[in-house]
Amino acid sequence: MLSNLIPIKNHRNLNCRFLAKQIVLRNLHSKIRVLRSNQNNPFLNLAIEEWLLKDSPVSKPTLYLWRNSPTVVIGKHQNPWKECNLEAMRQNGVNLARRESGGGAVYQDLGNTNFTFLVGRKDFSKEANNSIIVRALSHFGIKAEVSGRNDLTVDQKKISGSAYKLTNERAFHHGTMLMNVDLKALGKYLTVNKLKLQSKGVKSVRSRVSNLIEYNKEIEHEGFCKATIEEFWKHYDDHCEIETIGKEIITKIPKIQNYFNHLKDWDWRFGHTPKFNLEFEKKFDWGLISVGIISNDGKIKKVKIFSDSLYPGMITALENCLSGTEINKQKLKNAIENAKKSSLVENSNCFPLMDQFCSWLVTTI
């Protein structure tokens, strides 16, 4: 089936547009969709992903494959000044990008492949997506296992990390795959919290990750993409032609331009981190939490919660409910209980996590 791919980028512009149109027309009869980006700009690739999540047909399970030039990508609620060595990144031309999903900071370069699964929310299954990736790796004789809340490992070493985002109708699961990443760069550009390392029983982030070339010297981006596409087709018992996305898409689809501008904007990537007069930090099983509070007259005037939790909506809901709340145990408990009613909270699985957060906060503040 892989022989049916059409190398769009090798045709002249006129033929390219014609073939792209033909692929779209043929794919109207398919129940699935596969896209590959031929660009390495992290802001464009993330903008395409956001467009797929918010504006693509809910009914079509979609696989999107891409990779970035050297970039540190942080989660929605992370503090870049704490997560990254920004000066080293600036000196070496490494991008800083902030994604819309939760999770932790990751370093990416052309030795890493990004994969994204998009489905209707009611059909979302991390297990199904992980099984597609695990089977793709088996093409290369690599036996991967699901580990923890969002990792894939080989011989207990992390080779992939994932994050998730849910909207009212759609869901995505995106992850990294370490093929031949510059592992020295991880230690150079990422500043990993000591509580996080202690919880994993390791001394550094490099000591717990591994590149796939250590298990198969032949594996690379192109081969992994083909294997993943094949397993995606098998899983859905369907076949579609691959849509190749280039930089011209940003001029053709205004929403992608808007997402691109937003993701590249300084305010989104860095934001404003004020000087807090109260700061607390806690490592839970479900993520690291850092709370910064500006208080006045016994009330919370401003609160910022930094976290690598996979539930960014829950974190935003907690921030919203605590702002303006009197610093009183019962008032704080009431505010957090009210936060459970927020439409931002991903699902009821978050409620026990919010209870844990509440118990910790009211005894710490």
C-alpha cells in the first residue's frame, strides 16, 4: 500500500495543485486521513495541528506526522524561565514554543519525529493510539512498552512522551519519538525540577532517555513514518492517500495564519510572570505543581499555577476559581469545589486530583 504514495513536492506547481486536489477528492471516500508536513518550522507545524483539532471533520480519524528544527516545546501551564536555559537557547538559535496541551518540556530537533492522532472526543483512546505506535516500532524489531501516564519505553528507557487535549467535540494525542536526537542538548537546554527527578529515582533527564538508533541503526524518520501510516491504516481497516503540507498552506487558510501568529507571539510563549509574595511547590503522582500568589488584605489578588499536568483545562479552572478568594481554609475549599463545575475541566477523573490539590493547598498556604 505504501507504493501508492504520490510525491507531490516533486511536481511543478501547476501539477502540484492538481494532484493535491485529486488527493482531497479521492480521500472524500475514505473514513480516515493522513497528513505529513514537509516543513520544520515549529510554529507552523503546531498551527497546523491546532487547525486540525479545531477545524477538521470530527468524523475522520486523522494521523499527522511532522518534525521540527531545534526547539524546546513547553506545556501550556509551564514557566519558561524555570523549564529552560533561555540564554543558551538564544545563543544557539534554539526556538521556544508553547503548545496548547499540558505535559512537560521537551527538546526536539530533526532527530525526533512528532506524531499526532486526532479523533472525535467520544472515540478517543490513548490505548489504541499507543498500540499503533508500538506495532510500528515492531517493524524494526524494537519492543516498546507503555510506561507511566504518558511515556513509551524500551528497556526501561524513555523513547517517547505524549500529551493530550480535549475540546467539546474533538481530541488529540500527540507525542515525540526519539530517533537520533542530540541527547547532550537535553541537559544543555532543559532545566528539570529536582522534585521531578527525585520522584523518578534518577540524577538527570539524560540518564532515563534513549534514542531508537541504539536498538536499530537503520531506523530513521522516513521509515518510522511509513510504518506508522501502515499500522494506522490497519487499525482502521482503511486506506487513504497522504496529504503533504507545505509552507503555502499558511497563505491559503487564514485560520492557520492566525494560529501561527498566536503561537509565535511573545506574550503566548513567555507571558508575564509577576513577582509573587507566596510560592509553593508539590510533586503529585499526576504532575508537578508550582503555585505563585500575589495576596493583599487577606485575599488572593493574582494566582498563577505552573504545571506539567496532562489536564490543562483543570489547571486553568483552578486559577480562575482561586483569583479573588479570601485566604481562609473553608473559602479555598469552596472555591476549588466550585471549580469542578467549570466546563474547562476535562472530565470527572480530574475531581480526585482537584481534591488532592485542595488538601495540600489549604494546609500549606
